[in-house]
Amino acid sequence: MFHPGIYGGRVEHLKGKTAVVTGAASGLGFSFAKRFAEAGMNVVLSDIEAPPLEQARASVAEIASGHGTETVAHVSDVADEQAVADLASESIARFGQVNVLCNNAGVAGSGLTEGPGTINAKEWKWVLDVNLWGVIHGHQAFLPHLLEHGDGHIVNTASMAGHLPGHNAYSASKWAVVAITEGLFNQLKTTGSTVGVSCLCPGWVDTKIADSSRNRPEWAAPDALNEPSPESEARYDFIRDLLASGKNPDDVAELVHDAITNDKFWIFTDMSMVATLSGRFESVLENKNPEWGNPLLGGGD
Ligand SMILES: NC(=O)c1ccc[n+]([C@@H]2O[C@H](COP(=O)([O-])OP(=O)(O)OC[C@H]3O[C@@H](n4cnc5c(N)ncnc54)[C@H](O)[C@@H]3O)[C@@H](O)[C@H]2O)c1
């Protein structure tokens, strides 16, 4: 629906406005930050990793300098409610208004790589804290501000893993992100809000997500149940190859930009993966047992 705020499908509508991106030091978040700077926005880059965050900010600042806009680096842990509240209040204090929020920070944990019963409770908690609570904290901290001025858009980074069953913390977190993002879309539309929301569900993208244990907190260190084994290392290598053959994150940033300016809800990066969902929907509709296999990993149909 067109309205006189951000939407209209023209980059000019983002010009001079402000974006906040979490997980902006690397991968997808870094590409979003660059794309927003190219669109003439102020950009607040936030991440838990301070040195790469400052490097990312410096590269984005080079783009922003051509547009007379500003970039800010803000170190924060999205799993920490107060830290995300501070990110919101400091961004608003600095720029007056935040218009685009990308709840993007995420970790894979043992992700798609472990067998049944091999994920300990700390792993579940760490991954859900970052991938799900990070998004919830973003909503809690920024939504009142966005609703008040009405010229805003939230992009939540879920995953194709949020559409495919998986007995692991990553899948659980991403299903929940898909559900609350679609639920928020529904609430915004039924209340007539001019704030938009999009759900990004990437397939494989060439980033450092397979190495997200670099950000694993001490308290969630692996124990005997999920400590790295030659088998799990081999599975990680397989995932790294899939990621390396995946999309360039800059191309995904283009899709995100287009979704914001055109008020598009779903952002898919790989329609062949989306097509695999029909088998699952059919088995649900026909009340049949699930097909065996995980299409994300090349199995199943
Ligand atoms: N790469 C893919 O194939 C793929 C596919 C589907 C979904 N995703 C999702 O994309 C998002 C971005 O990941 P990416 O692929 O760019 O990986 P990445 O590891 O390159 O980037 C993730 C960023 O999040 C940051 N981060 C981790 N924990 C954090 C925390 N607690 N607080 C703040 N920042 C934190 C990391 O430091 C890193 O800079 C994630 O939500 C991920 O689940 C990625």
C-alpha cells in the first residue's frame, strides 16, 4: 500500500533517513549497512564484535561521506534487553528519528549439524537468546518510537530454516522469528499503522555464519554432549562449502532495499528452496507423516 512515508519504490524516499542494523560487522548486516548508506541514509551499525564493527563502520562511512550522511558504531549484545534499549535511545537521541530497523544479528550454534540428543540446554539458550530474544528486544525497544512517527520499517532476518522442521535451536529460533514477524505484519495492517515489516528468509549466503561460535559466551561452552568431534567438523566443512557457493550478501541487501521501498513482506533469496515447502504443506493438508530429509542440506524432495 502506498503512503507518503518511506514507501514508493524510489530510493529518494530513504534519503536523509536513519537505519539501525544489528549484526552489522559482518556478512548480511554489513551489506545492508552499505546499501542504506548508498541510499543516502544515516546508518547505526551495531554488533557484539568491536574491532570488526569499527572496520565495517569505516567502510560504510566512505560511502556515506559522498551523501553527507553519518555512520555510528554501537557495540551491543542483542541478547541483552538493556543493551538494545540503549541502542534505541542513543540512536534516536543522535538522529532524532530511526526509520529502518534490521534485526539481523544471529548465530548458528551447532545449528543444522548435530544428530538427535546432541544439543545441550546451554546451546538452546544461547541461540534462542540471540536469534529470537534479539528480535523481541528490537521490537520492544524500537516499535513504540516507529509507531509514534509512523515512517518506519522493520526487517527481521529469519531463514529458510524457519520454514523447515529441525530439532535444533537454530530452526526453533527462526520458526519463531517467522511467526512473530508475520504476526506483527498482521497487527500493523489491522490497526492501520503506516509502519511496515519484512521477513527475510535467506537460503545459503556467503558469510561467516558457520563460524558463529566465535561469539559463543563462556557460559555456553560445549560440554561432553556437543563438544566438536571429527564428524561434526566434517559436517561444518560441508556447510561452509554450501555457504561459499551461496549468494553474495550484497545481492541480498538489494532485495532488502527493494522490499522496504515497496512494502514487501517476504524476502526470499532462493525460490528453488521455497518450492521444496510445497511437499511439507501437502503432507500436512493430507495428514500424512513428514517426508524424511532436509531440503536445506540437499536431502528430501
Ligand atoms: N548466511 C546464510 O546462509 C544465512 C541463511 C539464513 C539466515 N541467515 C541469518 O542472517 C543473519 C546474519 O548472519 P550472517 O550470515 O551475515 O553471519 P555472520 O556471522 O557473517 O554475521 C552475523 C553477525 O552477527 C553478530 N552477532 C552474533 N551474536 C551477536 C549478539 N549476541 N549481539 C549482536 N551481534 C551479534 C556477529 O558478530 C556477526 O557480525 C543471521 O540472523 C543468520 O541466522 C544467514
